[in-house]
Amino acid sequence: MLNYTIRRLISLIPVLLIVGFVVFIILRLIPGDPAAVMLGPEATETQIAALREKLGLDRPIFQQLVNWYSNMFRGDLGDSLYYRQPALAVIAQRLEPTLLLMVMSLVISLAIGLPAGIIAALKRNTFIDRGLMIFAMLGISTPSFWLGLNLIILFSLSLGWFPATGYVPIADGGLFNAMWYLFLPAFSLGFQYAGEQARVIRSSMLDVLSSDYIRTARAKGLTEKSVILIHTLKNALIPTLTQIGMCIARLAGGAVVTETVFNVPGAGKLVISAINKRDYGLVQAHILLVAMVYVVVNLFVDLLYKVVDPRIEYK
């Protein structure tokens, strides 16, 4: 397993190189000059040229790319052009609401999706199964931003139960208050993933329930509870773990839209602002971090397979 883990970590290097190259080129194809955006419409050509030289934007694209790669291998993902600080430091200042939003969204999706999928599998081809699968398809098909806007109208503007927008840091208002502000955005984000998890766990459980060893377990007189919890659910977890891992990785990028809708000052909203300001360093650092989350989470999920099923061998 150690050799497998090392190989997977080494494979992270070409992934980051390719992602970095693509992001670097695409950002520079976006119309607009960062120096002109920073100085505003009243700036003269001389002022813009001076700032471009100061920021290193006047150098050839290839030279900028090589310099950025060399800094990246030293653990320096560059500086924010707008904030004049290391990009990682700027992102770290906005990570709290994003991480809390990701955790709450995942918990909500698991709390809704897993029970729904299990019940649907146990009640196969009944009206309960069909109703839960319609509910799952509704979750998958509903855009998080559309659901978020409707949640704001209903629970914030009409009923007044939850704040419509914003966020209160844990240090200022406590954990409960921070979660209260993030409940609606977390639900709008987690509801979509709950539908995916419900479909995956239902399909996996149906495959396991039709296996010979499940019929044998029942023939031996095991209780239905033991058959479901010990034999069926455990063996149906591997596809579910894969889906949960992808859900975590996608939450790292999917929070961007939700944070914008609810005006949550997190890393996702920060990168949208950075794109509008042509803050190349900040956008590149954020996307590289998201790519790292994808690779690391997938590796962690692959290693969990061995815990769930000891028969799995890594080569």
C-alpha cells in the first residue's frame, strides 16, 4: 500500500503541471489588462505601462510561465496582483466559511441521501421506492443557485427564519451562529448531492441483495437486520465511497456559485472577484488547490477501499 500511495502522490506532479499550464494560458486569453483594471479608467498609458513592468506583466508569456513553475516547485504559488500579498495567504483568510460550508453540505447530503437510498432499495418497486427516486432526480436536476434563490425568498424574506446573506465568523459569533448563517447555502448545495448518493446506494444495495451469499445468510436463519447492516450495507459501500469522495472534491469548486448567491465571503466568492479583477496569481493558486483536493481525496477514498474490503490488493 505504501508503494501505491507514493506512486499516486508522484502522479500529482504532472497533474498540477498540466492544470497550471491550462489555467495560465486561459487567464491570459481573457480580454482586459490587470494593470488597467487596478488603476481604473482614469489611468494614463504611462501609468499602466509602469505598473505592468512592476508586476512583471510586460515580460514574454513563456518567461512568466517558467518563473511561475519555478516558484511553484518551491511552494510559492505566487502573489495576488490586487492584494499585494502571497496568494495562499489571501485564500487562507477566506477559508473558514468555505470549509464550514463544505462540511455542512456533505453532512446534509449524507443525512438525506443515504437513508433515502437504503429505504428505496429495501422497498424496491413500491410507491415508496418510486417516490424517493423522483425526489432524488429532483435533487440532481435542480441547480443549486435556483434552489438557493427560492430558499432565500421562502425562509428569509417571507418567514424570516434564516439570514438571507452574509456570514458571521466563528471568532465573533460562535460556531452555532456561523452554522445558522450557512444553513440555507449548505442545504441548497447538499440537496443536489443527496440525490446522487441516494441513486448510488440504492443501485449498490440492489446488486448486493441479489447475491448468492445474501440468500445463503437468510437461509441460515440470520435476522433481516443482520443481513442488511452487516452483509448488505458493508458490501455496498465501495461505490458509495467513490461517490462521496467525488462529492467532497466537487464541493471544493461547487461552493463558488453558492457563495456568490448568498454573498458568503469565502474562497469561492474570492476567486470570482479575482477573475473580474484579472488577478492572475490568485486565480491560479485557487484552481491549483482545488486540483490538489481532487487528487488527494480520490487517493484517500482508494485507500479506504482496503478498510471496507480487505480482499482488495494494491499493485
